[in-house]
Amino acid sequence: MDDSNSFSSHTYLVGGAVRDQLLGLPISDRDWLVTGVTAEQLAARGFHQVGRDFPVFLHPRSKEEYALPRGDIHGKTEQEQVCDDLMQRDLTINAIARAPDGHYIDPLNGQQDLQARRLRHTPTFRQDPIRVLRLARLAARLHPLGFRVAQQTRQLVAQMIRQGELDQLVPERVWAEILRALQDRDPVVFFQTLHELGALRVILPELDRLFGVPQPERHHPEIDTGLHCLMVLRQACALSTEPETRLAALLHDLGKGTTRPAEWPSHHGHEQRGAKLVEQLCDRLRIPNRFRDLSRRVAEFHTHSHRAFDLKPSTLLRTLLKIDGLRRPEQLEQFLIACEADARGRKGFEQQPYPQADWFRAARNAAAAVDTGALAASATDPQVIPELIFQARSRAIGQARKEWQTQQEGVIK
């Protein structure tokens, strides 16, 4: 808060900003705790109240968040109010405040945990089960610095799971945390941490059941399907920053989790089963349509992309139509990136080229170049127009294939 404010001496920097400052990381957002004032006084100074659980106010100019101390402040000193508020936070490394004079208030020894690279829960951690996902998110964000979840925190999360505390999480809140993780630099650690904690089987059981499911070693040297999906996500992150594409890559093989063990390591028909599971998962978590649609298409048609050179022109055209690639080329690009990530998300295949994507793009351009208006105008029977267009586009793809093969001689064997 500005020094011109009469209560600036009662303002404490808190949360992630203090943590990142102590770690020497860039600070993007600053949150503040202010004591000695009321909500009415903040509102009178132009602060805008937001938040539901406890009053949070946005600064009229900086838009930074200012909160009043949580809990009962009656009869307590300012130091006690700050400490009580910090105790309500999720992790000890987020429960540190920097006072106006620069000294730190650290009632839970969060600075020691920063030095030990340890993610440890506060006494009030289990008051909000969504903190399990936030723990995994922070584990992913701080993983490059060597942070790990403390053993006692792992035990606490396991107890919460056994007692069903994660079962009633609000779907929208779960999706919000997943989306934030997908937008971060390394969401792989987020999902891996949830799996290791045992929370993934509650939050995303369709994904969790893939761990331990084998695939043919000849095509998948990593064998384990769950590990493969994390490897695919890592490749998707290298190819795209779009969370839609990253989610589609992660969920592309959900159908393999429903293959009968007697059929392992084969997974015939997993594509269609996976598409249905994607629909169920997205419906349950209220995931927006743009995520659901892309994930469903990738789950159902990723093997079509891998077999692009073997597809007849008519089959390739039908695939383009089903993934809406003719009308929405940007969606085709997302689809192809997810498929390329799948091809590379295998042990020893990380740098393998994926010419199938280039052929799909060339086929799409050839089909889109057909003059459908002229075809429609030449038809004597309007009912045959769709078939005329389909056949013309198929022929265009067939001709493009010959030209493309010539240009890419040596790529297609």
C-alpha cells in the first residue's frame, strides 16, 4: 500500500510473493495483509471487495489484493493477528509475512522448509481439500529447484483420501486447478505428484488406471501406459503452450485403461472407448467444450494420423471432416500437434520426425481448394451435391498424394 496511506505501517507482504522473494525468483503478483483497519475504511478509500470466504480487496490503482486478518481478532495484538492469519494458509512456505520494517514473521518455520526444499502442510491444511491440487501445482512449479512433498504431508493427504475428504470437491474448482497446471511450464509433475499421492484416482480415475497397464514393447519401450501419457504430455508442452492441446495429449489413450487384462498388451478398439471416457470425464468436471471436443477427437482419431500414409483418400477426407479440419484449420493444427506428441512420447522416439502431419496438412489444403460453388451450380439434382463435393475432394487428395510423394521422396517408405 502507498506510504501516503495512514495505515501503511500496518501492511504486510504475504504469500507467494514472500516465498519467491526469499527464493530469489521473479515476483509477478503481490498479496498484502492489512491490520488496524475495517472493511468499511478500505471501501471508503476506493478498494473494491472481492472473494467469498473472507474479505479481499483490490487496490484502486495497482489492483493488488489486500486482505484483512482471518479469524477472531478481538483482543489480539497486531503480531498475533498476523500469525493467526498465516496459520490459516496451505503450506508453511506460503505462511511467511514481511513486515513494513523488513523483518519476517514466520510462525511455522517456513524459511527452514524453503532451505530444505520441502513442501509441508500447515495445521489448517485439511480445512479445504482443494489444497491437495494446489500442493501438486506448487510441487510442479518448484520442482526445478529441488522441492519435494514432505513425508508427513504425504501421510496427511493419504489420510484425507481414506476418509473421503476429496470425494466432494466442487468440479469447477478441480478444473480450475487442472487448467492452471496445464498453463504452467511443467504440468507433468502436477499429474505425477497427484498419482504418487494417491489423489489422481479420486480426481481423474480414468487417467490413474492407466498406470500399470502394459503396451507392446516393440512400439512402446516404456511399456507402462500411464508413463507413456505423461511422456506425451511433456512432448506436447514442448510443441505447444495451448492448454487444450496439452489436455488432449494427456487424455488420448484413456481407452487402454478399460482393456481386459486377458487382451494385454494389445488394445484393440481403445480409440472409441477412449473418446467416450473423455466425454464422461469432461462432463463430470464441467470442462469447456473446446477442451472436450479436441480431446475427444484426438482420442478417437490419433491412430488415423499415425497411419496417414496408409489411408485411402476417402478415409483421410472423412477423418478431416470428423475432426472439423476443413472448416477449422486451427483445430486441425491442435489435433496434429497432439498426435505428434503421442508419436514422440515414447522411450527412444523423442526426436523422431512426424511427416504424417505434413501430409495431413497437404491433404487438407487440397480438399479445401476444391471449388464447391462451381460443383453445386453444375448439379441438376441438389441432393447429389454433397456426394459430388466429397468425390471431388477425394480425387484432389489422391492427386495431391502423388505430388506430395514426389516432393517428399524418401520420406514415405
